Amino acid sequence: MKYLFIDIRKSDEVYRKRFAVSTKYSTYNIPMNMIRFNDKNIIKHLEYVDEIYIVCQSGSRSKFIKDKYFSDYENIKVSKNLQFIKLKIGMNNVNLSGNKNVDVTVVGNNQFNLYNITRIIQLMLGSLILLLAGYTYFNIIKSKKNAKYINSIPLLILILFGIMAIINGLTSTCTISNVFIDYLN
């Protein structure tokens, strides 16, 4: 059988851990936000391969893409065993749907990286927001005579946004897009 694995993760995730070149399967890296522009080309690949598997880190993004764009195609699948959370670096014997085993080689390293410029910006701006908002809040509290006239809720919201930006930069996720996932893709 001929397989095509479509990795829909972001570039820094792919840099860290990815499929090796193989004669047993083909791979494409198409980020999740680009699938909508390539869905017809992906379907057209069914003329050349027997099955297409959508792959991400845990399977949740893969299932979302499968349900949204490829729900009518039985040969475009998501396998829990083929998600990167289950794959180790090196050779993996993966049981695909229908009890078919395929040897899949994964290369890369699992180290934290700042390969993506977005992560760098999120960490820098989150730190800056947190530092300035915290400094301002500390000075308001310190001068008690003005503290009773100042509403500190917007400042606390700013601190929370700084924390969220740092978390997004460290984990390479987007909190806002996770909240509005059904509206953004």
C-alpha cells in the first residue's frame, strides 16, 4: 500500500520532530492554517496513494481538519498511533487502521527551540508587558494616597495578558485561536 502523511503542525514543531524520508510512505508538511487552500490538491492525491493520514502532535488538530475538510473521504484518515506524541525519535512500528503495520522513522530532537520568530516576539513582548505592568502596579500600591482613586483592574488584565503571551511563547500555542478555533479556520 502507498501512504501519504500530511503533517499539519507549525514549523518549530516540525523542526523539533518530523518524519524521515522513506520509500514506505510520502510526507508533506502543510500547516493547519494552509489546509483550506490545499484541500482539493490533497483530495487529488488519492489518485496516487491508497490512504492519506493527517498528523499533528496529539490528534486533536488532525481530527478537526479531517472533520472540517475531509469528512466525506474514507481514505483520508486520522490514526491515534501516528500522532507525534506517541512517536519516539528513531524507528517506530505503527499500527494504522485495519491492523496494517508500517515502519515509520522519526528524526529531530525534542529540545526546546526558538526556531519560530513568533515565539521570540511573544516571549519578549510578554516579558515587557509583565515587567511594565508589574512595575506600575507596584508603584500604585506603594503610594497609598493615590491608590484609592485608581482602578487597578485594567492593570491586572494587562498583567494576565503578559503572562498569557509568555505561556504562548514557551508552549508554542495560541490561546486566542484555541478559544475561537471554530471561527478562525
